[in-house]
Amino acid sequence: MRRITVGIDASRNRSGGAKAYLMGILSEVNPLDYGIKEVHIWAPDSLLNKLENYRWLIKHSSKELQQSIIKQIWWQATKLSYEAKSIGCDIMFTTDASTLCRFKPMIVLSQDMLSYEPGAMRRYGYTKQRIRLLAILLIQNYAFRFSDGVIFLTQYASKVIQRSTGLLTRVKCIPHGVGLNFRSLQFNHTWPNDSTEPIRCVYISNTEMYKHQWVVVQALSILRAHGHNITLQLIGGGEGKAQTLLDKSINKYDPEASFVQVIDFISHNKVPEYLSKSNIFIFASSCENMPITLIEGMASGLPIACSDRGPMPEVLQDGGVYFNPEDCKSIVFAIEKIIYNHSLRKYISKRAKKLSNKYSWKRCSDQTWEFIVDTYRELNHD
């Protein structure tokens, strides 16, 4: 059976999560074991430099990928397919569904959800951001329908997006993985035994309209009014309307900076250090495709108070206490259940950690290469 050549379009990947994904699927298993001859990847230099060198991996960049977004899109739409065909790529795997590449056959990875959630969209009002999200929806729907296979990260995302695209012919659900540095986390302290030591909550996410950090701040102020010595670290930073709402909430409920600490940015490899010093992991997002920070929190073994929206119940199952992320009283109730119920706290910590075991980069990589090769073989009756 002939070995095939796979192209990866990572030309639009800039986020830390996108980089972690590529490093995960490239490092955990050898694509040659799946009947692949070599893999060609197109990406900006900043991403290519972070990827390991393998004898089967050929890295490509271009001057356009270091320039404006318009030039990046133009290159993707007009040059990428020609370049890939000229070097003999048999199939293209694009890791950003907002693609204008028209290579055939092509597999598309769905990582965005915001354009498909009506409730989340409405929060942006009649703004440029909402127009941008509508444009992304149109581009992604066309890419999904044009493609020969689609990888979704959760069953929830697959169901919601196919309400917009219509049923797609070849679909696979392959969740992301989580690094070993989260699984091997060592905590520096136990649960606080008296009121002199605070209960430390952590929420790791950039500030967005669907992340509800300002509601979490209000909930923590109520918990303190109930007599709990409790603090909150918000890690991720942000800007725009959501950041304004957060700033107002902090100024109103914690003007003396007595219990809220905001940390704009930390590198991904520093996150376990902050988790190891925490007691409760909070995840209050109402719109996710695959909540990476949630599965990292699960792997850490912290008790989790979690949003009841989107794919979160699918991922966390019975490994946490759920709340309505737009209702501060609901958040208060969930956190107090964790504080007061020792046996529940112990159960959800162990359960979430056990559930996290299925989210491995080896499994993700394994299933991804298998799906790419199987799709090519089916299309070519090979």
C-alpha cells in the first residue's frame, strides 16, 4: 500500500492552545506508523520554531505569514493549494476552520464555537466584533461543507455546528489532550483547617463577554459576607467591554484589593504552579468548543465549581459542582457545597482526575492520524 504525504495548514494558528495542539499531535506518535511518508506544515516562523525537528516533518513558511492578516488570508486562498500540490501532498489537514484554502481532499478541525452560540453572539450587540463573528460563521460553514472530513472536539460542538451546516458526511469527535505536568501536580498545602488561612480560588481564562469573571467577583464578595475567608486569582488578562465590566466589579466589591488578584498573563508551563497553590478551581465560561483549561483543572485534582453551559457537563460529568455562570447566587451555592461537604469535595476531586485520563495527547494524536489516513484511503478506494 502506497505511503501518503500529508499537508498541515497551520498558517492561522497564533494562540497558545493552537500551538499546544500541534505539538501534541506531532510529538506523541510517529505518523510513519500509519502509512504516512512525510508531513509538510505551513505556519508562521514563531510557531515553526517551537516545533521539534523530525526527519518526516518538513516546515514551510512565507513572507506573507509574517505580514498583515489580509496578506495571510490572500496567501492561503491563492498560493497554499498550489504549493501543496507541487510538492506532492495527497491530503490537507487544516487546523483552523476559518480557511479559504481549497485543496482537495481536505480535513478541517473545528476549534471555535463563538459564532455558533446565539446567546454568546447577542452579548456583542451591533458591533464590529459581531460582524466579524458572522463572517467567521459563513467562512467556516463553507469550509465544513467543502471539506472531506471534519474533526470536532466534543459531541456538543458537533451537534450545535451541524444545526447550522446541515449533516456532514464524514465526522469524527477527537478531544484535545492534557500535559503530564498537570497530571503530576504536587500541592503545597492541604485544605485550610481554620479561618486564618484563606480558601484560594483560581479562574484561568482571558476576559471575554462569555467568561463572566465580573459575576465570579460578585459571588466571592457574597461568600466573604457569609463569613468565608476566601480569595480569588483571575489569570489571563483581557480588554474591551468584558475587561471594563470586570474592572467595575472589582472596584465595587473589592476596592481595597483584599481578596481579588488579577494576573494579566502567565506562560502555559507556569499554570501548574498556580494550580498547586489553589484550593478550588472555578470555570465560569458559557461558550466553549473544548474547554482546555477545564480538563487541565480536572487533571490537577482540584475540586471544581463549573458552568453548566455548553460542553462542560459532557466533559466534567459528575466530577464537579455546577452553576449558572450568569447568576452570582448560583455560583455562591456551588462553592459553598464544596466548602461545607468534605466527602463531596473529596469525591469530585478524585472523579475529575480519573475522567481527565481519557484526555491524552497520545490518544488525540493516534486518532487524528488514523482519521486522516482512513479518509484518504476511503476517497481513493486504496
